[in-house]
Amino acid sequence: MKTISNGKATAKAFAAVVAVLAIVTPPAGATVVSPPPRPTGGHMQWYRWHPSTRALEARTADFGSTAVVGLDSMRHLASLRAEYGFEPVRPIPALHAAQVRVDDGDVRELLAKGPDDPRVRYVSPVGPPRLSLALPVDPLTKTLDPTTSLPFEWQFASSRLERALELSPGSPAILVGTIDTGAADVADLAGKVAGRWHFPYPESLIPQEQFVGNDEIGHGTAVASLIAASVDDGFGMAGFGGRTRLISFRDDILTDASIAVALTKLVSLGCRIVNMSLGAPRPDQPILVDALHKAAEAGVLLVAAAGNDHGPVNYPAADLQPAEGGPGYGLAVGASTADGSLASFSSFGRRLSLVAPGSYAGDCSGVLTAIGPFTPEFDRSCYRTWGGDGGARYAYLAGTSFSSPEVAGVAALVWAARPELRNDEVASILKESAQRGGAGWTGTMGCGVLDAAAALELATGSPLGRPLSACTAASAGPPTWPLDPPAVRAYRATGFWARQVSLPFVVTDGRDAVAAHAVVRKDGKVVATVAHSSYDISPDSAYTLGWKAPRAKRKGVYRFCVTVSSRTSGTSAPSCARIRMR
């Protein structure tokens, strides 16, 4: 994870490696509430591959010298190591996986044999790094900024946080984890950081605790301040989580493997919520999918930034929110402006949960955050920074990176008031209480703009300050794994008699690889079926199935209907289109 420059994030890339996760006790002084009940029907769904051998062999160039192997059981690791000659091997027992060193021959052998080996769930590359997605009586919640005529911490009033804190001041027993650039020793976080962890040696990825500030970038400190800055202490800014405390995991690597290890560690430390202000457009590797599922099955609420590329929601956020506002175990958070509209940079679309303040208006404006004493990236940017009492420093920073922790903080207030709730119930409360213009879920704003007061009113049964409209008819009841099935769209085809006709389609929502199947009909009667065992999926790229048209011209209305299926996420609904024959 790196820093923000003119609203865009850059990332420092390192070679990723994986190690055994040590299970440790919660940090000293932390009183952790009992784990929430597991979601109804939320059995752990381990990732299993679907691609054909041919499709897998085409991916050998993606691997380099490292692969991650998902195991049906860790007891198979020794036999696989002996058979394939892996050296070295770094097991990851919590995720039933191991990272192994490979050469080109090893990869080809793994991909050739793996699909038929019951010991192997998947073989995947580590993947390139993801990016950080940045663009009370606390003085900065009241003091006016002369350049905007609004309080410096304008997002406090915009989200109606004062009323929320009256209903739930938060609890130090609710721990929120962050996977970011760390957390510096800053005055606004005094006494609020319950633990700091990092990877001391990237080549081992063994989590290790630190006992002093460990953020040399500033992004993680800004995120942490929005969650956990002390409230009603007469100093600086106020965090959205009230009295909640924070455990910071510094991850300078940010591959899917390192994020998965960090997430699993935070869950083991008792975090009820984990914020991930990071992402990229590409789908998650299997090891991260397993870590997300495992955390959710353990009752943890996952909150992630939607992205800053004004396109579809990035991953891992897209894996947390089922399509079109459906019930989920986590939240994908976009950015809104001071007037409640979608920020110009914010990602949006079918996987968006809701939005929260992430930009005041226009370029180089943002939400108030605390930053460390030395943040050259911020100081060299167009974002405004300034000093406060006692050496404190602050900045206006923009990005969905800073919307996501606001939602995580309010989730901590809800859980402090209602600790018996499940993770999916907390997510539903935040979505149902969001402010929206009368409509339900939309692809632009999700369920609407974060409303902390309405969320606490809904959670505690207090009189609602405004009427609520349903976000989605599917919001009742807990969600279940696996993820939503893929979605497909067929397009009109043109062909000639006695020749091969290409039947075009696009997979609009899916991951990794799918099998495709089409039925061709003449005047409603089936005349042919065609299939292909596997396509590597790049969302919104075009694919085709081939149908050999009859030699004799037979007039009528020809149509085809295509479906795609994945072992990890089911089968799509069919999509149909006309075939024009010449």
C-alpha cells in the first residue's frame, strides 16, 4: 500500500510470500465481546477450480516463480511436496493452502494434473499488488473552515454522527481491524490503538506485533482516524466509531496472498469489523476468496472501498456485496460529495452497497483526516494540510479509501448497541438506513448515502428522524455462500447456410472461468445444442460458440439462448438473441 497523489493511489510492489499464521491472544487490555453467532446457513464455502486443463495451461505466464496451491486437506501437503518437488513450501493452515516456489516445468505439471487430483482445490498465481484506494465536543467538528464556511470535519454533520453518538457512544470492546499502511502515534488516536501488526520480512510473511507507530506513508493513519479518533476529548477531530478501538495491520505488499494472511490474523485477534481501503479491478485470487469467506463465516463484518476509477466496483469490495443491493456479509462503499451526490471518481454499479463522504467538491478537496508528523506524499500533493494543537496534523483527503472507514465506524456503533446482531444484519441496517431519494437500490448510489443517526435509530428501535423506504426486496434474511452466479448477455448473430455461425455473448459478471452452453431453436423448436468446456473470463469481453448451420435453407425464426456456469458460483440465467440467416 502506498499513498495518494492528486486523488489517485499508487502502490509499492514487493515479491509476495506466505507463511504459517500463529494464533495469538487478544492485545493486552482488550476486553473482547463474545464472537457473534455464525450466519444462518453460512457454511464455509471453500474455493474450488473449474477451468479445463487447456485454459489453465494458457495461464502459465501469469505465475512467475511462485504459485499458491489450495488443498482439500493440509494432510495432503507432504505427499504433494514429495510428488512435485516443491521447495521451499510455506504452508497456510488457516486457509488450507500453501505458497510454493515453482519453475515453468512445475507450473505446467501442476496445471496439467491438478484438475484431476482430488487433493488440489486450485492452483493460482500470487497476482500483482492491489492499490490503496485514496483519493462530540471536538473542535474540528464545530470550527468553521473559512474556505468552505462549513466545519473542518464537515463529514461529521453530513452523516448525522452527533445524533448517532447520543444513541450509542461505542464500546472499546468492539475491535475494528484495518489492513493498510499502519497507524502512527498521533494525538487523535491516543489510547485507541489496541495493537499494531506487520510483516517484518516480506519473504516470510509471518505476522509480528509492533508496539510503536508504524505508518511511514500516512494513508493508514488517516483511515484509522476516521474510525477511532477520540470523541468528546476536547481535541482535534472525532472518529465515526466513538469509543471503539482499532488493531492496525501494516501490509506493504498488498498481494492477494498477503491481504488474506493479514485478514485471517485480524480475525484471530478478535476483530468484529475489518476495513480494507484497497483494491483493483481484477477478481480476487482463490486464497483471498477463501479468507473473505472464512472471515464472514466467523461472523466478521467486512467493509471495503469500492474504487476510484469511476467504473465497476473493484475487488475485494465486489466480493462482499451481492448484485443490486442483495443481502451480504460485507459492504462495498463508494464516495459521495458534500451535496450527497456520487463523487466524480467513485466506482459504482451492480456490486455497490452504499456511499459515504469521500470528497467535498471537485479536485483536491476531501474529508478531514488526522495524519502523522512526516507525510511527504501528502505535503507534496494538492491536498490541503495544516497543523493543530500539540503537534497534531490534519489533511483534507479524497477517495473511497476514506468513505469505507466511516461506514466501518458506524457499524461499530451499531454493534456496541446491539452486540447480538449477526454481521449480515449489521450490513442490512446500514444499507436500509442510508439516505436515498425515494427509490430503492440504484447502480449509481447503491442504497444511498450513509446516515449514522438513522442507522442507530433503526438498530435501537428509537423513533426514526425520517421515513425509511426499502432498499431492496431481497434485504430480509441472511445471505448464503457461494457468490452470485455469473451473468451472461447474448448478442444478435448473422450467419450463412451450411457454414459455421458464431453465436456471440458477453459474461457480464463472473470470475476465472466458465463453461458455456447454447440451445438453437427454429420457430421455438430445438434444432441444435452447442457447448464449450471452459472460457477464461475477462468481464465484458466478447466470446462465441460455434453452430454449424444446416445445408438446406429452412425458413423460420432462428434464436439461440446461452447460459454459463462456474463450479464456484453456479449457473447463470439464460440470455437469448436472434440469428439472422443469409
